[in-house]
Amino acid sequence: MKLFLKSIGVADDIVEHLDNVHLAFQRPAIFWVGLLLLAPAGVFIYRRQRRNLSTVPQKFHIALTTTRTIVLLMLVIVLAGPYLKLDHRIDRKPIFAVMFDRSQSMQLSAGPFESDDELGRIAAAAGLVQSESAVGADTRKAMNRIGRAELAARLVRHAATTLLEPVGETYDLRYYTFNRSCTLLPFDLTTTEPLKEDAVSGSASCIGDAILHILEESAGRPMAGMLLLTDGQNTGGSSPAQAARAAAAAKAPLFVVPLGSVQPVQDVALVDVYTSGLVAVGDTVQVHATLASQGFDGRTITIELKDGDELLDSQEVRVSDAEQRQVVLTFEAKRAGSHYLAVNLPALPEEDEELLANNTDTAFVRVSNDKLRILIIDGSPRWDFRFLKNAVRRDTGLTGRAGELPDIVVETEWRRMDFDKQLTALPRTPEEFAEYHTIVLGDVSRELLNDDLRDMLAAAVRDEGVGLLVAAGTQTMPHQYGSTIRDLLPVKLDVTRSGNEAPVYNPYRLELTADGEIHETMRLYDDPGRNLKVWAGIPPFYWCAAVERPAAGATVLAWNASVETRYGKMPLIAYHYAGEGKVMFVGTDSTWLWRENVGDRYFYKFWGQALRFLARRDVATGRNSWIEVRPVRAQPGEEAAIELMAFKQDGSPEVARVRLVTIHSPDGPETVEVVADNAKAGRYTGRFTPESVGVHRLTYQPEGSDKVEAKIRVLIAPEELRHPDVNRKMLEFLASASGGRVMGLAELGSIPEQLTGENDQQQLHHEATVWDNWLTLVILVLTYAIDVGIRRIMGLP
């Protein structure tokens, strides 16, 4: 039967799991009528043969009658449409995933251990000694130096008979390695190497992403559980708490094995470095550094700030194990351009060599020659406006059209002015609007921003390249405005509503997009994992503008993760080009909440970077080609975005569909294609992923003009090593929230008896036609050949 089923094209997996086979017909009436007529037809054929071939022996009459009757039978069967009903069963084993953390912190030592007894148990569990009592001096020394990742692999490999083989018999056993991403791992039990040579450690650890990736990859199959071998350091990606709840919902308990000493690691580290990142020549730059120490209580150390080899500032700090120390390093910005400042702590002899990486961090500062001219217009002193007003006045890189401070107009004050002062409070001509680099338009009424001013503002943006930031509000902006303002926006509005209000018990939450993760406006930290972590914990909000979808060609930087329209997630922060200028839309009035516990650190980092990103370019470079790359600092393996404005020699924009950009990396030159933006003539965008550490130069050669260039510096951030101790609290939460448990290093053999996953049996039904295959054709041809052969033997025509 199996051979027949395979011969008619039934798949092997169906044949191997077959339960029942039934023959059926699409037109059963034709089959039964044909069978009834077949006998008289056979008699008729036989008699006709005897009458017409009287000289032929009887056996040939029977043979010819049989072949022709078979042909008639085959025709009846084909006309009846026979098919097979196939019932088969699929047993799907539940998946059990073994997850190896391969981040930087997993290269740290797994010791020292609490006692000799514990060291002996773990050494025996790792296969380094035959028994717990057989630990010698060399083994003790090796165990105190063994890396966390190596110990994890040895523990799993040595538990082959107690863990892997019992689990593999009942479940679909899979191995994964993860750092920034999660990858299926071909884990070879026959070797003694910890992991494959190309499985190098990553600069980030995304535990939540790894768990969610495995759940998603299971594609609906049942999960028996996951064995997670990690030190618990999570530096980015999805929330581990969210992942633990998803694992619990999938009935996939997490068996967590903490790797690392329970004793605090002796270390002094830079756990945070922060600077505004945007200053002007002559400004005093402040770099804020936070130090943490363990095992160096009362020690005085020197912290230095350098720009290359130039020492900018230094301070002596007395560290404490009981609390973190805050240090402010300052210097005067004298040279315009991009500066990568190094904050250094001395290498102390008691520190582990691998932990010296957290003694250094980098702060990026961009120094400009000229100050940007800014205009802010708002309707009332709402919270966003108040904090923004104070912040821009403290920003020495910003100014107004005439005075030293940015120009600020608030409608409640404007209404109390004399008529003459009202006339001069705002620009009155397109040329005056065009003097600004960026204009912020808040929740202002149409009375203040009348038709003439709106037309002049739109002309300044579209024709002169003035940047515009529209900050939505509950009163008028943007739902009460017409096409002049709405057509500038990078979003399309729901005109039936003024906004969306969240219930108190279920506030809205901001979610970065893939573009937002690498965009300079949303870059609160240079380290991508840390940046995502901050945005994931940003305070929720309760109101947003009624947005339907992004405008054509717009780039969405953040969604309102709590609201979906018929077009998908609701855009919250987006930008696009409107003519020559860039326009950004911020769809909430609650960014002031980002100041909770941190002051302007996140609030004005966002606003200050947005003001500078939107700012119009100088007239001198307006029709010249230029190239930018974002972010300006990245980690190996982090995607970067390229933006090119390409002009011909006569100043007209390029029209080709694709242009080539050359990337000069430490590994050598390569080219990448950038694709034309349909919404902006001459604008090209693309992406690339730098892999090697160092400076990557991106160049473009316009026809008949000088080459243009941008740079991105790729550095390995010490984020993974800022907190080298095992995060046991987080691992205990993961285990309990998912229904699993925390396992000791020598307890892996007890996992199989705790698994409760059952095979998922599915009864499936398939149909396979019988007549339209090669076997039917062979029978017909063979029968006809026999008939013709007999006639030729007898000398019949």
C-alpha cells in the first residue's frame, strides 16, 4: 500500500503516519452504471470477435475481449473520478530549548565559589573531576578562573545522560545562543570545546528578546520549557518581565541557572556618562560621570576627561562601596566639529583584567561655530512649553533673530500686548520667517497664527528649508487648522476627532520604531541597548492627537503602542520633507513627564536634538551635495542609516533611481546603494551594518564637484560590564513568573522529571486522486500494446 501511495504522488510524511485509506468517487453514479454495463459490453465484444474472426483460436478471442474490456473499465473509472480519502496523524513533540548567554559579561570568571564543597560539586557536575572529593589544587585554580560561558557549556555537555538524552527522547531538544540576537546553535556533544569558534561574545544581552524569539519560532507548537544559562545581565531589547509572562502563557517554564559568584565582584566602574552632546564654540561643556565601586571603599582615584591625547579635566574622587559617586567634568569648547571624549578611571591592580573595559567610556559632543536661530510659538504656558522655554534659554547654542535668547511667543501674553507690540511679536514677512533655522509651533489658535502668517510659514518651510516642529495640543493644534498646516505634517489626521484620551487605569505608552532606534533625535544614549531600555521605561501619557497614518514618504520614529487604527499602529513622532524643509510632528503634549527623577536629561536631550536635526542648512550649502549617517556612533553589528542629498553641477537635483556610496572601513572599501526618495527630489536613503571597530568613512562623488563625506565611529560599549555581578533577583523573577524555578549548577539532572509537556496529536485529512497519474497511463498503454501485439501475431489488421 505504501508503495502504491507513493507511486501516485502522496507525500512521504503522510504515508508514514497513515491511519486509514478509503476509496471514493466524485461521480459514483457513473461508476456503478458503468460497472453494470461492463458485463454486457464484454459479452458483446466477445461474440463480435468470434463472428468476425472465426478462423482465430478461441484463446485469442478471450485475450482481445479482455484487453478491450479493461480499456472500457479504465474509461469508466476515469469518468467516475476516483480518489483516496487519507486519514493520518501527526505527533508533534513539545520543544525544550537550551539557551546559552554569549554576551560580554559571560566571559567573566564564574568564581570564586562560596566554599570548597560547592566548588567540588560544580567541578564534578562540569566533568572536571570524577567526584566531589577529588578536587586538587590545579582543579581549584582552574575552577576559580573558568569563564561563565565555558562553565555553562561544560555543565550541559556533562549532563548528557541525566538531562539531554532523557529530554531528547521525549521532546524536540534545541540549542540556542544569544546576545544582541538569538541564533539556533548546532551543539555537538562529542567535542570538548565550549561553543563553536565563530560564536563570539556580543556587546549586548537581550534576554527578553531571546525568550520571545524562541516562542515565536515554535510557530504554535507546544513548549515543554526552556533552560536559561546566564548571569542575568540584560542591557536592551524587550522587557524580561514581558517575556516571562509570554512564556507562562505558552506553558513554557523557565529553568534558570545563574552563572557567576554570589560574592560581589571587586571592581570600580563607570556606570553612567552623560552630556548634552550639542554646544557652540565658547560654551562650557559639562560631562557627568557616575562611579560605582565594590571592594575599594575609601580608596581615592583620579578620573580624567580627554579629547584624544589632550587632557581636558581631571578630579580626585574618594569612592564608597555604600553609594555611587557623581562627578562633573568641565572644559571650554574651542574647536567646532564632532568630538569623542574619553572618560577614564585608572586600572587598579586588584581588578579582573576583563573588567578594565568598564573603566573607560565615551561621550560624544558636537560643537558648532554658529548658533541656531529658534522661534517658539505656543498658545498657553502648558507644561511642555514651560520646561522647553527654560531649557532653550539655558542652551547657549541657540539664539533668536535679533537677541541673544531664542524668540518665544506665548498667546496668553500676546493678547495682553498693545496692538503695535502684537504686530512686531511675530515675523511679518516671508524673509523674516526664513531667518530662523527651526520654528516650534505649539497649541496656538488660528487668531494668532492667521491666514497670512500660515502662508508665510509654509513658504519658509517649502522654499527656504526652515525646519518646523509641530507639537500637538488639546485646544487647537492641529485639528482646528486647514490644509495649509495639515499638508505640511508627516501624518494624516482623523478629522472627526480632536484627540484620544486614555483611561487612568490604562495609559498610553511610547514604542520606538526601527528607524527611531538609530535616529539622532531619539538617541538618549549612544549605546543602543541602553537607549532602548530608557525608552521602554519612559513614563506613560494620557492624551495624543487623533492621527490615522503616516503621510506618504514619512519616517515614523515612535508609535503609540496602545492605539491601533485601521492602518496599524498610531504614529506618535514622525518627520518628512516638505519641499526644502523638514517637518516633525510630536503627537502628545506630555513629554514633560520624561523629566521624572532625571530633570532635563531625557526631556531636553530629545528636544535639543530635534531642534538641531530639523534646522535648515546654510544658504552656501543649499544646492551642494551632502551626506549624513545616523547614528554617528554605533556598536559592531548595529544598523546605520545613510541620507544623501545629491545635486548636479548646475545645482539641479539628481534624478537617477540609485546612487552609489563608498564606505571606507577598517576592513577595506565597499559600496552600498542608496535609493531615491519619491517625495524629495535629489534625496537618497539607504542602510548598512558596520561590523568592525574603528572609523567608517562614507563618501559620495558628485559629477563635477568635490567629494562629500560623513563618518561613523564604531566602538564596543562597556554596557555589559557596568554591573558585573549576577542579577539573581531578575533571574528569580523570570523563573517564578514563568512557572519554572532557579536551578543550582549541579541540579540539571533533575529537570526531566519536572517537565510536563505532552505531544500534540493532530488528526489530518487529505485527498489524493487516483486516475491522473503515471500509473493509470502505464496501464492504458500496456493494455493497448498487448491488444496490438496479439493482432499483429495473428496477422490481423
